[in-house]
Amino acid sequence: MNTFFQDKALSALLNSISQVMFQKNRITGFLFLTGIFSGSYICDTPTVAWGAVVGLVVSVIAGYFTDRDRQSGSDGLWGFNGILVGCALPTFLANTWQMWLLLIFGAAISTWGRSGLNKLLASINLNSLTFPFVATTWILLLASSILGLEAPIAAPEPTVSDTSIISLATYWLKGISQVFLINSWVTGLLFLIGLAIARPWAAVWAAIASAISLTMALISDADPTFIANGLFGFNPVLTAIAIGCTFYKPSLKTTILTLLAIIATYFIHIAMQSLLTPCSLPTLTAPFCLTTWFTLLIPHKN
């Protein structure tokens, strides 16, 4: 145990952050963490940043005690769901001791849930992606309503007041930052830099996906507040990285498939939003998971 935490703990933590976008790179993980903190403090939501740290640490520790595959831990596969749980709960729940207890419990459960779900999906050559985070957060948010936990006081949200180049660039970068539930163009820029360092194709696809989803939202007169906050972009961004350069090698066929998957993710996001709004639940990364699973089940050769 001492050897693991002395030699591999930092790699496990930083790689876990980068693995949210399918990368295994400590520099990328550090830039992602910098983006989380800078964006959280810019948006006056510091509990999101500290929740991310708590969720990350708890999930990696949970993985250590339940997963014998130490390489998975070093590669960052124990903690990427946990850090997302850590970002989500302070976003949707007020800063109370009950919220922190749910966060710690949820971060651990997300790691254990990943292991179990991967075993179920292995027979069809799929993995759980970020769905353990999604399922865990949905369950905890539903439970929080029964427990009487309140939502945080909402800050005024920007709306689409103009379509100048500067404004559109801001919305575009926020579509990338919202992968970690951060509403900041600064964070989006740091994420793009981190992706470019780890894998240039990942940065290219993230940029393309956020641009396509923003364009589709503007053309379809979608909710201006959602557009301004980048809430139509983060699921297509994850799908694009997954299909465009993670599970398939870059090629012309892969490019076409990825573009179709981006568009499909956008519409699935809208459909799920309509479905879940009456339940007071966010879509989180469920549209990305569904689209990626369906796409990977399609026979495909480069």
C-alpha cells in the first residue's frame, strides 16, 4: 500500500482527471484540474472545485481497496467517474454537510459501479464509459429531494444577447468546459490545450463537436440560456473524442461516422432533456454514453 501511494498515487490522480476525456497524461490532468479551479472561482462556485478533489481522492482510494488491477488505477480508470460526481453534487445541491456525505458515498459507489457494469458489458465488447457517474448522480439527486436537501442559490446566468465573434467563441469554449460542469470559457481553453498536448486529434474533435452543436442550437432557436452556458456542447464533445480518435483510428470513414454521431448526440440530448426535466434531473453525460454505445455496436472497419 505504501509503495502504491508513494510511487503511483500522483499518476493515478492526474490520469483520472484526463481520462474523463479519454486521455492518459499527467500534464493534461494538471491542466484540466487548473481549468476546474480557475473556472469554479471565476463563476464563484469554489465548492465545485473542492468537490472534484474530494470525489477524485475518494474514488481512487475506493478503487485501491476493491480492484486488484493496479495498472487500471495508475492509468486513471478508478477516479474519472468519481471526480465527475464531485463536480456534479455541489453544482446541484447546496453546500451542507449532508451534501458532502452524499458526495463521498457517491464517489466510492461510482468506482465500484464501474467495475460491475464493465463486467456486464464485456460480453458485447462495450465498457461503462461515464455511465456510473450518471447513474450514481441521478440516484443521489432523487434521494436528496426526499432528504430535503436544497439546491444552491443560482447566480444570474448569461443569455444569448448577441452573436458577435467574441460571444460565439465564448459559447463554443463553454461547450467544452461543461464536460466537468464548469461554465467558463477560460476552462474550455485550458481543456483544449490539455487535449492538444495529450492527443492533437482529441483537441480537433472537441473543437469541431462544440462548434457543430453550437451551430445546430442557434439554427434551431434553442434555449438561449442553454446556448450561452455551453450546455448543448459537452455531450457531442465527448462523443467526438470517443469515436473520432479513441475507439477508432482516424480515417475518412471514421470522420463520417463521428460527424453523424455528433449530430445524433445533439438530438438525443434534447430528447433526454425533455424526458428528464419533469423529474428535475439533468441529462449529465447520458446522451454521450448512449450514442457511443450504439455507434460502437455498428460494424465498422477503417
